[in-house]
Amino acid sequence: MPIVISDQTVIQDFVRKVEEISGEKISKCMQCGTCTGSCPMIAEMQISPRRIVLLTKFGQQEQVTGANTVWLCASCHTCLVRCPRGLDLPKVMEAIRLVTLRMNENYIEPFEIDSETIEDLPPIALVSCFRKHTA
Amino acid sequence: MSDQGTLALEEETPKVEAKLIPVYIMGKKYEVPESLTIMKAMEYAGYKFIRGAGCRGGICGACGTVYRLPGDYHIRVGLACQTVVVPNMYLTQIPFFPANRAVYNWKDLKGEAEEVYKVYPELFRCLACNACSKVCPMDIPVMDYIAAIKRGDLEKAAEISFDCIQCGLCATRCMGELAQYHIAQMVRRIRGKFLTPPSEHCEKQVEAIKSGYYNQYLDELKALGALDPKAMDKVTAEIKKLKTLYNERQMEPDTAEDDWTPESDYALLK
Amino acid sequence: MKIGYYPGCTLKSRAKNLEDAAIASLARLNVEAVELERWNCCGAVYSLADDDLIHLLAPVRDLIRAKDQGFDKVLTLCSMCYNTLARANLLMKDDEEKRNTINTFMEEESDYAGEVEVVHMLNFLRDEIGWEKLRQVVKHPLADLKLAPYYGCTLTRPREVTIDPAVNPVIFKDFVEALGATFVNFDHATECCSSYQMISNPETALKTASEIIASAQSQNADALILSCPLCEYNLGRRQDAILEKHGGLKPLPTYYFTQLLAVALGLEPSVCRFDLNPPTSAQLLQQKGLLAQTAA
């Protein structure tokens, strides 16, 4: 998939926001792909973690926020402990999630979960899910 | 007329000049007497309550008021009917807030915490930020009872939230968009029905009433004589008899010992 | 010895088995775990946003409770609570600006600067009790039990809070061997169970979780040992769904590490609350003759 670099597709504000919320310098990434190789949720991700960072570098907000990648991320931190550059990718993932969440768009709505499921779930699951996927 | 008695003023009551202080009601400045409550001050200023007033006695929760004092960022709260005005109070009432109130079928409940979670899943959005506790006019630690419900301790939550008057101010401040007071009300109902032991003596009394145990005593009272509805202002013999019976009824003294027994067992359930 | 104890929400309901077994085992080891008063939910996950301080209030408040109640250490059993409290603690220790902002904001609480140490029961056992001492106190060694300890994510990642080196941790191995059981290593021991994705993306989550079961079984483990109620939900309670969707896997009993500790110490099975585990858990122990009385 080619990345089109133009003033229409590169959203500088997106890069700035992601760096601000995460506190990380995206340019640290050297695209080695170790994160992708470590990710437990990679099978269903539309765009790999490595490519997400690449696209973020180029301000491709629509592709990055439109993919399911950051919403499948389980914050397991395996990528962080293996990244040769020490880029805190979990924080970057959270920042990208928050770009959407802070616009008051939740990924999951508490009232959409069916009652039997809620009855079955332990509090820890609901608390962590709502923290990550709702604003 | 003498036993009714009308107050005859012997002398003029001395005139008292009330000191006026400025208060800001919804941003507009008014000068009101300093000894008034917020509610009275608002009425003094010309407001007429059709919402935001109720019992006027600090218990119905209709008059939740939020205010600030000059130069201070703190948000303060009080009930308008109970809180006395202070100079330069900058206030508004919040008589209503659209807080989520779940609909559930009471008959389906078994009294488990999961039943609360099912209808109020947003409970788990609580951040423990404490904004709710800070805004409670009854000084209830709201965050603490939400924490108790999250860990399934409905008894504790019911206890902590006991004084809640359902004013809704907690919900107005909640970052997680919970309606704490509605959740707590459901929990208190569950506690009342499922967690507290049933009141055996109450059940016995209800049985006794249904079985007609008290009918003879009621008949005896009625036999005193009929009251004339057209002449209720007359102190009739019937009314005198009732008053005597009432005033001479047996009452357990406040300072009674554990082994106190009534002198007569008239009309008592045996 | 007394230690402050932070349970976390789930340990008071669904994971009471993790708690009861722990408290009883600690008592047997002459440690009194004193539950903190007025604790609140820690939030389960550590906020990863640099500009976000509101989500730190919950764990910091619990640390303040520990400090105010006179504890210099607070013990956790739940891995996620451990991780959240430990990371929040580090922030309060190291980041002066954020520390000041949080302390100023929480004016109703005492100031806090990371004075309390957060420990997980595993490193408490290793550092304060010692494996040798534990071995001596064990009454019923769990011989003939091949155990695969599952760390999950939050005990060993990120590096700043890990209870043992993040790559190839050994602490759980030492624990298993101190109880007299056979340690089974499997390559998914530190892989993520999919955590909260079991709610948001259940199909993917079940697949990810199934890989852990498959990996443990490929090494002939009798059972999986866990430390986290969310891992227990994904790998234990939801195992029926995993087995249904991913053929070729056999049921794999799951235990909290404290339950096996209690059994090895010879405590009453009732403290283990096996009624909260899937039925296979108690069944396996009965088969192996490790439950002295009938399971409660």
C-alpha cells in the first residue's frame, strides 16, 4: 500500500498529538519489526505495529486511526521490552487510542455488552476494558 | 374563648434592622438580609420556586445548591433550605440532572452484586477521583460506597450511603458519567429485601391484624360514640374520652430497663 | 511479621480463592496480612498517557492509605494490581512535577512521594521468607504434579517493575520446586492472555488464549498456575469456549499459586475455595491424592 505524501494526507498535528500524549519521539523507531514479531494479537491486526509507527511518522491519521490495530492491542508490553531502541510502543498505542477517545468516541459501550456476559465477567475485566476502550 | 386563647400583644415588638449582604444568584447581584437561608434569600430577591424546593427541612434533596466564594476556586455545596447566606456568595441551584436511572424488574432480583453490574455497567468507569464525595451536601463519602459496590460489598455500600437525599449533585461531577445515587438506591433496596434479616415481629403483627385479632379493640374504641362530622369544633364528650385514653396510654419510658413490662396487657399481642 | 495488604476488587468476589488461600498460607508462615482500610479500586491498568494524571489518583490514593496506616510495604496478590500500584509508585518517586501536581490536587489526602514499597507475594516469598524455609515448612510436597506457571504480562513487564528478569524469569520455577512439584517450562509462559480483549474482541482473544493452553499441554503440564484474576477468567473460566473453538486441546486445570501453596502447607482445603475454580481443579488434586479431606 503506497503512502501518499502530500499536504492533504500528512497531518502534522496528528504526529504532534501522538508524541505529546505518549511522551515518545516517534522518529526513534528504526523499523526493525521486532514489535510485530512479538505481538500476541498480530494475527487479526489490519496493519502491523511496525507499520503503524511508520504511518504515524508520516502523519497518516486516517489510516492509523481507521485500522483495528490499536484497538486489538492488549497492552502486554512485550514490544517495549524487546524494542532495540527502547521506544515505548504501548504508550504510542495508547496515544493513538486517545486521539479517538478524547473526541468522545468510545470503542466499546458498556450498555452494548449483553447482560449474561457482564454477569460472568470479573470486575477486573470490566474495569480494564473500560479504561482502555472508553473515554 | 379563653381556653383557646388569642395572643394579645401588650407592647410593640421592637423593630430589628436586618443587615443586608450581597449575594449573586445565577450571576445577578442582590442585597439580602444576612440571616436568611439561601432559599429564603432567593425568595426575598423575588424568585418563586416551582422546582428546587421541597420539604424545606433538609431531607428531600430538591434544593441542592452549588456556590463559590470570591477569590477561591473551590466549589462548595449546600442545601438551599439549610445553608445560611454569606457575603458575595456566587450560587446556582441544580434542581435536576439527567442521570441514568436503570429500569429493572424487581421481582427478578435475587440480591446479588452482579444484578447491579448488569443494569449499571458504567459503575466500572469510576476513576476514584473523589469529585463526588467533595460535592455531597450530606458529607457522604460517595467514592467509598462506589468502591464497595465494585468489590461486591453491598451491605457496606448501603450503610455508607444511608443519609443520601438523592439530590444528584454527585452525578453532575462524575467523570465516569455514573449516576452514583441511583446505583446506591438500588443497592439499598437489595439490602433491605435480601440482606437484612426479615423482621419477624413485624410479620407476626401483620398476621395478627389479618386474622382479626385487633378487631375487638377497634370495636371498643368505636363504641365510645360517634363523632359528629358537622360539629368537630365542639369539644364533645367523645373527644374528651379519646383524649383521656390517648394521654393515659401506656408508653415504654425512654429510660426503661431491659426487663420493663407494661402494667396491663390490654390490646397487646400475646 | 505484619504487612499491609491491598486486595483489589476482584479478590473480594470472584477471586476470593486467591485471597483466602494467601491469607491462610501467610498466617502459617507467621505473617499477618493486614488489609488496608478504605482502599479503592486501583484501576487495573496503568495509564500510559503522559499528560494524564487523573487515572493515577486511584492507585496513588491506595499507596497513601498504606503510608498513613503505618506500612512501609504493601503486599499484592493480583498481578494487575501489582503492576498498576508499582508503576504509580515509581512515578511518585521519580517525577517531581507530576508528584507535586498530584499531591496538590489531592488536598484531602496526605502528601506522598513513593515511601511505600509495593511487593507481589512471589517476591515477598522469595525475599522475606526464602525458598529454603518454605521448603522446610511444606507438609505435603506436591510430588507427581507437573505444574506450568504462567506469568502473564504484568508481573514481568515493563522492566522497571518486574519481579524477576523479564526474559526467562525463574521466580515461579523456584516457587513450584519449593512446593515439591515438577516445574514445566513452556514457551508461552510470559505471553499475553489477551487481557481485556476478551470483552472487546472475544474471537481474537479466545484464539490467543488457546495458544497458551496448547503450549502448556505440548509440554505435558498437568495444570497451569496463575496469579491474575483476568488470566484466570481468560484461561480458566472461559476454557470451555476455548476447547470448543480450538479442537485438539484437552482440559487443563488452573489454580492460583496461593491455592497450591495452601495445599502444600497442609492447610484445610476450605481456605482454597475450589468452588470458585472450574471443577477440573479440585478433581485433579483429588485424583492425585493431594486433598486430605473432601474438597470444600
